[in-house]
Amino acid sequence: MTTPVVSIAYHSGYGHTAVLAEAVRDGAAEAGATVHFIKVDAITEAEWELLDASDAIVFGSPTYMGTASGAFHQFAEATSKRWFTGAWLDKLAAGFTNSGSKSGDKSHTLHYFQTLAAQHGMHWVNLGLKPGWNSTAGSEHDLNRLGFSSGAGAQTNSDEGPEGVHKADIATAEHLGRRITETTRVFIAGRAAVSA
């Protein structure tokens, strides 16, 4: 069985998004991936090469003013060198984000990640969960408690540090890590079967 290589390319301004990145990493590793953890605001040439060699890349950023952080945008613009060479063509991609508000326009950040992935010809992997906490039988402890479909969305009160990241949001990010790994494994196996 092939071991998927999953890289988590993220920026975290105050540590909240880093908690989610660690959860994605844990979920991916639990599902059997080799995982690379890359802070995009301090990326090295060796880490760019890790991204190029990965089967899947998971993008992560806080949502600031309705979009990904400035540091993530700088990274995204720098990926144009990969776009010119097609280095990320047919890799898989997924994403996660955190904001201080329940909505915070996080969908826009997730769609921004999807567009970035599409620019590179990558295949987007969604969260694959129904929304939680949307009935009287639900609670804030449900997976996908905020009801996002495109990726993992989290909310942390703006006056709390990284320790305030909601446990259900951490569990949702872990789910995303497992899902991207399992989907990548199927994708690799299918590609190998076609070329055999």
C-alpha cells in the first residue's frame, strides 16, 4: 500500500490556526500519511521542494477581513513559479480556516483556497461532513458545528488565545486530515491502475 505524502502549508497570526494545522497533521498521520508541516511565512527552498514532491497540499490561514491573511496571500503569489512549470498539476488539495466570528466570511477564504488550487490544476477535497449543530438534537460539540462544506471552518473568541480553539473544531480538522489522506490513497491507487 502506498503511503500518501501530505503537506500542510499554513499561516497562523496568533496561534489559533496553528492548533488546527496540528489537528490536520494528527488526522493525516493517524490515517497513514507522511506529513510535512510548512509555515508559509518562513518557507525555505527545501520546503518548496517538499510541496512539489507531495501528493496533497492542505492550505490553512486565519480569515482576516473576509479573506486569507496577507502572509498567506504572499505565499499564494509566490506559487506562480510552480504554476508556470505545472509542478502541482493533479495534486490533491484541501483547506481550513479560523476566525473570531461564527461566520467571519470564512467561506470566502475557503473559496480562495479552492481557486488557488484550481489555478494549479489541483483536485479539491471537500470536508465530506453534513453540518452539525443545526437541530434541537445537535450541540456545539458536533463535528462541523459551523456547517462548512468546502473545508474545515473554526471559530475562536477574539479575546482567547490558542487554548480557546473549540474542541469540536479541532476534531473537525482532524477529520479533514484523515479525509485528505484516505482520498489521496485512493487517487494514487487509481492513477497506478490506469498507468499499469
